[in-house]
Amino acid sequence: MQIFLQQLELAAPLFALVLIGFLLARFRWWPRWLSTGLSKFVFVVALPALLFRLMSGLATLPAVDARLLLAFFGGCLAVFAIGRVWGRAAFGLDGVAQSVFALGGIFSNNVLLGVPLARAALGKAALPAVALILVFNTLLLWTLVTVSVEWARHGEFSLRGIGATLRSVLTNPIVAAILSGAMFGLAGGTLPALVDAPLQFLGNAAAPLALFVLGMGLAEYGMRQGWRAGLAITLLKLVVQPLAVWLLCRALGLPKIETQVAVLLAALPVGINVYLMSREFRAMEGAVATSILVSTALAALTTPAVLALLT
């Protein structure tokens, strides 16, 4: 219990920033363009600066066990299969809706919430493992749901769709910053002070701004239709996925820091990108919006509990 309270005390200020952003965006006088601009700044400038600077020192960072990817994404694949079966059995969903339902159970808010939480709770030593998952997360999971939807619609998957997904991932500022920073670091490059200092300043602002922007983004969603399915997605995301990833970490004998990172990222609430995917496929919009709000609110308690259990 004491460890849980310590982790709750550590995480509370982070979720308080989310709440502040949420409340501010709810006020009528808060301009929508300002929220949009802040969000773009975080995604395009602040977080890429943090991750590029981190990965530019890749040669001096601790090595990351590659089994981390097998544990995390193996758990994602298992929970995705569970989600599809559950969506059909419990809610009578078709193949497209099943795919979106299952994606909600595995796609975490790793960028806006995962990076700040990992840095605060596990320290800088955890960030290389976080970066490794971030590189593959969007590519693998969006490809998975794209294949699943295409198969549900046409009985086959489209190479054009997979190619479009790959291009969008590689041009994502977060992924581009991680990959370019890693290549710079592996090439033996050293950032001059004139470049390193501004990147450090921007990186220091990334975590609090990311949480603030997350709160503003949540203000756009309301409790809509499909709340039962939304609660089911929340259960998949906050309970089933972290349990599946933890079991795989144990089975693979993953080291402590990699296990903590994998389970922490799996235990985070539903990512906002799932809502974008639901809009793209015109399926489960209400349920996904509900799951984003509910899972983020509950994560203020469940995430410290997971960290306490891992500790």
C-alpha cells in the first residue's frame, strides 16, 4: 500500500496537468486555434526535440533487450484477437467494427502520456526502451488493423493500403526524430552546444506540454452512444493488455527495466489515434470516444497501481 501511495503521489501532478488542460479547453473563452497550435507544437517540435537529443547519444545509452518487442507486440496481438472475438460475441459487431473495437484494447497513449510517465516514474534509463516501442508501435498496430479491416471488407488486404500506412509512419515527426537521432548517434556524431542547448530547453518543455495538450484533446470528446462497448474497450486496455504483456515478459525472462517499460505502456489509457481510426472506417466512434475519456480518468489510479506492483 505504501508503494502504491508513493506512485500515486508521483503520478498525481502529471494527471493534474491533464485535468488543467481539460478544464481550460472546456471554457468558452479558450480559443480552439490555440489548442490546435499547442498540439502541433508538441508533436512537431517539442517531443521530436526530446527524442532526437536522447537518441543522438545512442552509443552511450544502455542496451535494450530486443525481446522487449516480442513481449509487447506479442501481447498486443493476443489481445487484438481476444477483442475481435469479444466484440462479435458480446455486441454482434461486423468485421470492421470488431477491428476498431480490438484496436482500442491495444493502442495506448504512448506519446502524450507514456513518455512523461516513464521519465518521471522509471527515470531516463527507461527512455531507450520507450523509444524502441514508439518506433514500431504505430507502424505495426496500424498495419494490423488496416489488414484486419481490408480482410473484413474484401477478403484480402491491399498492398496500397499497407504502403500508405508505412509512408505516414516514416514521415511522422516522432518516428522521424527517433530514427534520425539514432542514425546520428550510431554514426558517432556529437551535437554542438549551439544545437544541443536549444534541444534540451525544448525537450524539458515537452513532457508538461504533452500532458496539457492531452487534456485539451479529451475536452473534444463526450460520453456518446455505445457506452457499454466503450467500457468493454476500457477493460481490455487497462486490465487485459497489461496482464498479457506481463505474462509474456515473465515467460521470456525479460530484465526488470524492459518489463517495467512494456507493462507500463500496455497499462496506459486508449490513445486518441484510435478515435481517428474509428472516424476513418466509420465504426465505433461513440464507443471509442467514451473509452478514451473513461480509461484516461481511471488510469490516474490504475497506472500508479501497476507501477507499484512492478516495483
